[in-house]
Amino acid sequence: MFQKNKIKVTVDKSHLFTLGEKMYRESIEFVRELVNNAYDADATFANVSISEDKIEVLDNGSGMNARGLEQFFTIGSEEKRTHGVSPRFGRKRIGQFGIGKFSALALCDEFLVESVKGKNKYTVVFNRSSWESDENWDLPIKKEAASALDKEGTKIILNKLTKKVSLSEAEKYLKQSVPLRAKKFSVYLNNKKISAKTVPGKIIAINIKTMYGAIIGEIVIAINSRDVDEPGVECRVKQALIKRELFGLDRKYKHGINRIAGSVNADFLPLIAARSDFVTDSAEYKLFYQLMRERLDKVLKEFNKQSETKNLQKINKELQEIMKHIKEALALNPDFVPQGKAAARLKKEGRKKMAAASAAIKSGENKNQEEGGMDKEDVEDKTKKESSEKTKEPASANLEAKPLVLKRIRMKKLGISCGIVSLGEDGLEVMSQGNLIYINQDHPLYQKLYKKKDLFAIHLMRLITQEIVLMKKLRITASEAFSWQSKLLKDALCGK
């Protein structure tokens, strides 16, 4: 015969403080909770005051009576879940778990809650050491009649700070984590209004309906990447920022990713207890991630396509101007231009390489049609073979790609053509084949100087004049090469 007994399940108070501290990366996150609580309470403002030894958060919301304060100090209260919409403004309430107050006591020794509701004012003092040492879990509450100076709302004071709080860091954090764009709600820091940062640029509206709810917001392609503090789309729940995401596309795109900003809100996304991340293995988040990745991918593809067009227009214009100056420099230095058999050889090699490149491009266009009659296994074997062959050659030797831009200098004895091509980051900076000069746009120096107009022009001139000098004479001393190139560069840049 078994005797049924009962055991008591308890939680050590010290563990609540440990849990509260570990749930939050920074103690300042409790201030975020207090501002969001003000929003939930239909406040039209919340003012955060930070001094050397005290933080105060004041709002003009609906205030809390004894029952409200009991809910405030209840861990995991169901109040905001069962009453998820505020009564006055119909706001979707942000607060959820209510354990942040324990993280606050890692920032200070005690905090005071003072709330006015109706004709009464209620005060609760939560002192860490006294509450932790007392076996009783209750907190004393003081109730008194509100004076004419007491306005409805709540004031929370964190006394005797144990950590220094930076004003600039607090402002930055509040800008990121509270609903600053919400209607009829303003946030102040030491009486200075905090405004959400607006990034100027192209706006792409997002309005996606899913089986779980709507994803609403916008993706912004900033005019200037310097306007974007941290690239990524702000992912929000009930207007509160949870995290920024690039949805894995930062590994796919290099160009344009640092200009991505914007914000989307999806109230259906489940959150971890600390509200610092989503439950990433949930069906809701997986669908959200997939849909946003597809949309951002489309935006970046279009951006890169437009950027490439602008890039070609810019390079076309600049290269044309540069080649004009180099032609004038060569006219002043006719001895630097290959003559006789050397010129004929260079022209022949150039025509041969150009014809080979054109044939390769035409062949590439018909590749899919040719493979249409092959078995899948044959195609895979062919692909592996081609891949193996390519790895044996340096990237700079493969010039089958059509030059993005090609400009020519027409002269009596020899025409010189210069093209911008993609040879990879590890490819040669510049190379010649006959009378054709190829400049590698993927080279780190090219990429670094591209946006610096004057330096970029000199960079291109340096590469082109270098190759022209080598065309003139295969065997040349370093001293001769530098001297000839210096003369060409001087005449190209300065004229007569």
C-alpha cells in the first residue's frame, strides 16, 4: 500500500534576479520595457531622465491601482495577453513576460513605483536586499489621496545606480527599441524629444498577407550608405524592434547591401522570453523569413541592375575622355608608338583575340540549346570537366567575357583599344593581348578608387600608359619604362 504525500515546489528568490539579469544583454533594456509599458497604458508621452545616480521614467498613461500594481509585479502575468488591445487608442500591447524588473535590480539597489489612478496615488518600493532576505514574497503598498498636483500616470525611479548609464547609448537604444513612429506617442530623454531616424532613399512598400497575419512596412534603399547606421530591415512586433535582418542575402550580395534600411511589422511572430529574438524554428517565422528574403532579393537584383547601367554610362564617358588625352600625349611622343612589323604583329594578335572572344560569347549564348539534346549525366560530366579545366588557368587568362566598355584610339600606324573586364579580385590589375588593353574592374585598387573621380582617372591613365610602353618594346629596363610612362602621363594630364 502506497501513501500519497505532497512536496512543495518553490523558487529561490536569488534565481529570479539571476534569470532577469541573464535574459537581458544590458540593464538599460528595462528602461525600454518601462517606455513600452507607457505605450501600452495609452500614454501620449514618456519622459526618461538619467542622472549620475538615478533613472526616472514618467508617463501620463492610465496609471495603476493596487490590482494593476499586483499585475505589474506578477511574473508571466496573463493580463496583457487576455487584454491585448489598449482601451483608449486601441494599441496592440507590447509587454508580455514582466521579468524585466529583476534585471533592473542589477542596475540599482532599489526602484520605486509611484502611480496615480483616479483620486488615489499608490506607491511601492522594491528593495533587493530587504525583499530577498524576507521569507515573505509580498511587497508593501502605500495608498493615499492624490493631490491637485498629482497627474494620472506612472513614475518609476531607479535609485542608487550601481552602473553608469551613457546618455548617448541610452538615446541610441531607445531610438531602436520603442515605437517612436506610433501615433499620439512621444518619447523624451532628459526632456529632449527622441525622433525616429529617417533614411532618405527609394522606398519599396511591403504589404504581404499570410495565413498567420500581415507583414506591413517598407524597404528603403538609401541614397547614401553613410545614412545607414546598421544595414538591414528592422523586424518589429507590435511596433517594437526585435532585430535587424538581411535574411542571409549579405552572403549573396556585396553591392548595395550596405544601403538597405527600412522596417516591417509582423505581430504574429513568436518571441523568446527576453524579446530580443524570434522563435526561429516556428512555422510563422520560417514563412516570414522566406517571404522577406524573396522580396529583398528582388529589390537588390533590381538595384544592382540599375547600378550596373549607371556604372557603364559613367565608365563609358570617363574612358572616352581618358583615351582622348592619351591620344594627344601619343601625338606629342610619336616615338612611343610601335612602328612597322611590331605594329602589324600587335594588330594581328588583337584581331585574333577579339574574334576568339566574340566566338566564345556566341558559343555561350547557344550553350543551353546544345545541352538540350544531352542526357543529364552528360551535362554534369561536361560541367565538371569545364570546371576542372578552368581551375588550371589563372582567372586573368580567361578573357572570354565581353568587355563591359571598349574604347579605341585610332592612329595612323596602330589603333589601340582599351576594355573594362571582370577578371576577379585575384586577377591581374591590367593585361594586354596584341593591341588590346584589358583593365580588371574587380581588382581591389579599381574598386577603392572608382568613387574618387580624379584619382580614378589617373589610375586608368597609369594602367593604359604602362601597357602602351610595354607594347613599344618587349625588352625594356625599369628605368626606361618609368621614364617613358612618366612622360606620357605628364603630357596626358598637363598637355603641352
